[in-house]
Amino acid sequence: MTARSLRWFHFALLLAYIGVCVAGRPHLPERIPLHFDFLGWVTAWVPASAAMWYLLPAIVTALILFIYAASSMPVPEMWNLSREDVKRFRALAPDVQARIVEAVQRSTAITLILVTIALMGLQLAVYVTAVKGSDRMPWYAQVLILGPIALVLLLAFHDRSKLRDQIRAAGPQQEDASRSGPEVSDGGASARRA
């Protein structure tokens, strides 16, 4: 999938998330959990106001729009690379740079989709815990929260190494191509010397 199609999928996922929040709002009891500890136990409750219920989707949407806007600009200094690798990237041909930028944008979209799924899991935990009147979030909400976060961490390490390797692999090929360039004729002088 291209970065663009992943972004469209992500926007559809966000709309579904907001739609589910709107549909679930009338079924909330008087109070909802505000905070869970690491084991999933509720540590704070708040009144179930619209502001508290829609706070997480609003933050998620604003954060995602900001990150997509920032990642649309090919600024390798933001990619956590060494100065040497940034210089290598800048020296690459535009078509090679475009392929690497597309890979970075695709990776960003996948990461943001996983973060959205994790935060949807948190919203689900708030909803189910409030509706059931429980003091602990359900196990499946914990899986929805922690699973994507673990994947994000793995992808971050993998993608950073892969990005550095792509830049380094593309660099020498570009240099070799520029060195070989067009042949310059010496009028047959080298053949007469031999």
C-alpha cells in the first residue's frame, strides 16, 4: 500500500472511532474512569460529561493531523539520522529521495494507525468499565492497548535501521553512476600510446 492509501484508510478508521464514540455516549452511566494503573485497575473516576468523553478522540485527531502535516515535508533532520546520513540523503538523486520519503511516510502512517488502535482500546476500556461498573478494564482492552504499542516500538527500531540502510545503499550507486558518466574521447591518444 502507498502512504496515501494508508492515510485514507486511517482517516476512515478515525471517522469510525468518532462515530462509535458518538453512538456510545448516550449509554454512559453518571461516571467514567479517568485513569487506569498499569494493571488495568481504575485509579480515578470523573463525571461522564461530553467534554471528558470526547477528550481522547479530540486529542487523537489533532495529534494525527499535526503529525501527518509534519511528515508530509521531506525533512531528513526529523528522521533521527546522523548528520552523515542526512548529507548522504541530500546527495541522492531526486527519484531515490522520493522513494525513501515514500517509505518514511508509509511507516509514519502505519505507526499512527497502530497508535489510533491503541487509543481506541483505551476508549473501549473506559466505556466497558463504566457501563459494567467494574473497577478494572477488561483483558481484551489491555490487549488492544498494549499490542499496538509493542508493534510501534518494534517498527520504530526496524524502520530506523532500514531507513539508514536504504540511504547508505543508494549513496554509492549514485556516486558510481556520476563517476562513470559520459566517456570523454581523447582523440585516440590512449590507443596510440599502447
